Amino acid sequence: MTAPFIMLVDDEVPFVETIAKRLGKRNINTISAFSGEEGIETLKKNTELDVIVLDVKMPGMDGLETLAEIKKVSPLIEVIMLTGHGTMESAIDGMKLGAFDYLMKPCDIEDLVSKIEAASQKKREHEEKIEEAKKQKTLSKYGPFYYA
């Protein structure tokens, strides 16, 4: 299995740097953004991303607004919401908007790695199903000798 390629989106720079370092040691390729707006722009330039780890509470564009935009730009990408103490309802709202899962901050690194791997796997399975459906459509359109 290929190593997941993820983006951390959180306004707390030291937190992002620490998590990125710890994930890197576990062979998870990580890029960072420090606001929702920056996260969206970075996503547009990195279409091969598997997972976004997104903080719920950020100044400007918050996590839920960012999640909605992420799903418009890249519907297949999986998003894991990070939530502090008082924003549990936001994390649940995020799930309703299509987030893969959520974790409480501060989170255990092994829990985060496990969720990233599961989310990455889910995205790849969706992509494979779409590819298979495209092949089936092509076969039904041109017949079985098209690929010969």
C-alpha cells in the first residue's frame, strides 16, 4: 500500500509542525496549511491528496465552512475533523457534511495514524470503483474487443 499523502489544516503552527514531524516518522507524507482559505488553495494545487486533517475552530473560515468547500473542490477526499473540548457538536455537524471521522484534541498519534490509514483506504476504494465503472461503461459502449 502506498503511503498516504495528507494535508494538516490548523491555525496552531507549533501543533501542525509537531504532528507533521511525528507523521513523517511513520511514513505519512504531509503538507500543511494554516487557515481554511490556505487549505483550499493548497488542495487545488495538490489533487493527489488522500486525506485532510482539519481543525474545527479556526479564525476566518472555520472548519465546517472549509469542509464544505473541500467537498466542492474534491468530493472524494476524506476529511478527519480535529475538535477541542467545546466543539463536539461541530464535529458531529462535520460528519453530516461528509467528514470521515473526528478526533478530540490533543489526539493520540496512533489513533490519528489509524484514522488516516482507514480514510486513505476508503478514498482509494472509491477511486477504484469509479475506474471500474468507467471501464464497464466503455466495454458496454464498444464491446469486449475494445481493449484487445
